[in-house]
Amino acid sequence: MSAAAIRLDDLTLGYDRHPAVHHLSGSFGPGSLTAIVGPNGAGKTTLLKAIVGLLRPLAGRIELGPIRRAEIAYLPQQAEIDRSFPISVLDMVQLGHWGRIGIFGRISPAMRAAAAEALEAVGLTGFERRPIGSLSTGQFQRALFARTLLQDCPVILLDEPFTAIDAHTAQDLLDLVHRWHGEQRTVLLVSHDLEQVRRHFPQTLLVAREQIGWGPTAEVLTAANLQRAGAMLERWEENPEICGRSAA
């Protein structure tokens, strides 16, 4: 599995030209496994949305290498997903095939078999006909990971995938993250669990509306950097000035 690097070049992101995170520069290497960490409101989700194309930069650039944005799998936070839609677990997981067949394409027997394998991989065999609204938080996250498996993308973005789920489910899904990393996919994962990051993620980007550190996890998650991140966010204004460099 070939993977693409993602390069940020003096990237500023925000809303109505007011920056939410600004002047990020660096790259996520091909096949890398990177945690994106920082205090609440630091700009982590904003960054993922920009990489996947849901938010346009105010300034700077995002370079994706030889892939298209359609080849990026993006798993948002559960709070952003409507679970009231009347759809079965199997049908939701099979949405992972859409990138290849389109909205009106037909699901082949091979595709149905792949969906069954994905459900087995996340421990949801037997849940195929259950409505998604009947699932627990952990079960629903397993189903979302199964859908991501079917997307089979070289780049995977995960926004706080282990929030509010039990430890057993978190470990099972973390094993899938390591599987993707072993397949040389580029994986970016937003997390608040710094101990988990230290144990499992070789690279870390620490942000607090600005870039605090980016590189090997042990070098980034230092006490000094974490203190600096907290202090920077405390000083950040609720309605910051329009970024002068983004107005150019």
C-alpha cells in the first residue's frame, strides 16, 4: 500500500478570516502514524477538516502528494454524526464502497463479502440487521471503523475515535490503527490521551492555535511544551483579529 505525505506550508485556518489555528508548517511522512494533540479549542479538528477539504485555508497551502482528496478516509467525532437515520449496520458499513461505485452503483456479492469481513474484523458479526440507532457508543464506533476499512484509502484521518468508549473497544480499534500503519497508510489521529499517545504513536503534532512541536513523540510531549500549550491557549482571544497575512 503506497501512502502520500501531507505537507502544510505556512497554513492558517479559521472562520470569516478570523484564525482558529495559524502558520503551521511541516509534513506528515508517507506511511506515518501521527497523533495530533493539544488543549480543547486548539484547532485540531479544524486542521483535519481542512486536510479533507471541508474548510478552505485563509493563508498558506496543503499539499497532498500524488493522491486525490477522494482517497482520504475521514472519521469525524461521533457527535457530528446523525444516528437517527433509519439504516442498518450492514448498509452503513457498505457506504464505504461509495468511493468506487458512486451513489447509484450496485453492491456486488464480493463487496457484501468484504463488508461482512470488515464487521468480523471489528467484532460486530451478527449485528448486520441492527439499526445503527440501537448500538452503544462503542458498537457504533466499531461500525464506523468497519466502514473505514472498506474505504481502503491510503490516508486515514480519525478525530477523537476513542472518546467515551470502553477500554476493550478502544484497544481493539487501536489494533486496527496499528494494522493500517503496518500497511504503510498515512494515519492522523486526534487524541486527548497523552499516555496512549506516548505508548502507541511515534510522531506527534502539538498545537494550541499555533504549532508548539512536531516530530518524535518523546521530543514533543515534554513538560515544557505542554505548559507552553496551555499558557498560549489561555492567552488566546475569543475573537482574534483578522490575520494580516491571510488578508494579503
